[in-house]
Amino acid sequence: MGGRARLIVAALIALFAVISYFGKTSVNPVTGETQRVAMTPEQEVAIGLKTAPEMAAQMGGLSQNAKARELVQRVGARLVKASAAAGTPYKFSFHVLADPRTVNAFALPGGPIFITEGLLRQLRTEGELAGVLGHEIGHVLARHSSERLAKQQLTQGLVSAVVVGSGDYSSAQIAQVAGNMINMKYGREDELESDALGLRIAFEAGYDPRSMAGVMEVLAKASGGSRQPEFASTHPAPENRQARIKEEIARRFPSGVPDGLIR
């Protein structure tokens, strides 16, 4: 293929990727944000239900600790019932993974939420558990998985255009690195948005939002000195997240957090 023809094809690929991305626009009823998403809520639910068993199996299976399972399911149900999550089409479910070493929690598209025994054992109060689960509910409500998929599809389309247009693999590598860094940046913003949503969800269910700041202390201690630099990670440093959480609490409660909440 000649150089001119390559450029024309590359331009068409890039144009298609951009049009497809901006054509996937919807307004999130919970956050009020205009988003570009790759799936409908129904598709998100279907993917979550299909992948949840496989995900659990890959991470050592579900916990056999009945007390832990009851606690997580009870707190999770309370958060959903008291928040905007109750009015969505998402099918929330809460699971404890048997892994005692990994300190982690995550949400799948559509509602399945997991927390490892390793993290659950580190949490000191029910309020901190509510903060973790509220954060993961926030990811689902904000449709971060679908948003990320749409961005990745755009990035892949633009990288393909670079490959075709330049015929130079080194240029394609540079484009891929740049695309990855863009997606990482959005990942960090997703985490901060979910922190704010989780704080709100926990408060609506009667939990003290300051407990979420305590979760960041747990994560900072668990990560030790092995954490990679923040600029190259999808998760902001716990210390930075804690500062943002405190700012959000001050903004939401200028007269102070109400008394009588569960810590």
C-alpha cells in the first residue's frame, strides 16, 4: 500500500473510532454526568452474572466463614436499600473471597461485589466495611467498567490508525504507551469519584463517612513500601485519597458530621 493510500485508510480508521466513541453518549441518572459507555445496563448485568463465578474461582473460591459472609451481605444490602442503588436495574450481590493474604475489593459490571478475607480482617469497624462496599457500589453506579471499555475501544482504534498510517512499529509502541497513560489517568479519577459516591452511600445508610478515611489508613499500612509511583498506577496513593475524602466530608458537612452514625 502506498504512503498516500495508507494515510487515507488511517484517517478513516481514526474517524470511525472517534465517531463510534462520541456516539455512545448517555446521561448517568445517579451522577448526572454525560458519559460515553460501551454497554447498556442490561448488558452490564449479564456480563457481571456470567463472570462472577469464574472470577471467584480464579481468586481461590468463596469464603466458608459464615459469620463473615453474613456481615458483608447484611451491610451491603443496607447500603443498597438506603441509596440510589435501589432504584437502578443493577443486581447487587456481595461475596467474600477465601484469599487470606490479598488485601482487595472489587466490583464487576452490573452489581457483583467481592471483598477478600485479607482485607476484611484488616478492617476495624462496620463503618469501614461500609466505606469499602460503598466505594465498590459507586463504581457500578458510575458505570466505570462500561466507560473504560468505550475509552479502550477508542484507544485501540487510534493506535491501529497510527500503525497503518506510519508503517512504523516504534511509532505504534509510542502511541500504545500514550493510550495506556490516558486510560490510567481516567482510572485514577474513577477511584476518586467512587470514594465520593461511597461516602455518600454510606452516610445515607446511617454510617459515619469519616470511617472511609480510616479505610485509607488500612490500605496505606497494607501496601507498605512496595507501592509503585502514583503517576503510573490506576489507584491514587491511599494518603492522597484520604486527603480528598476529608475535603469531601468538609464540603458535604460544613457544620460537622451529624451525631449518632455508625462508625
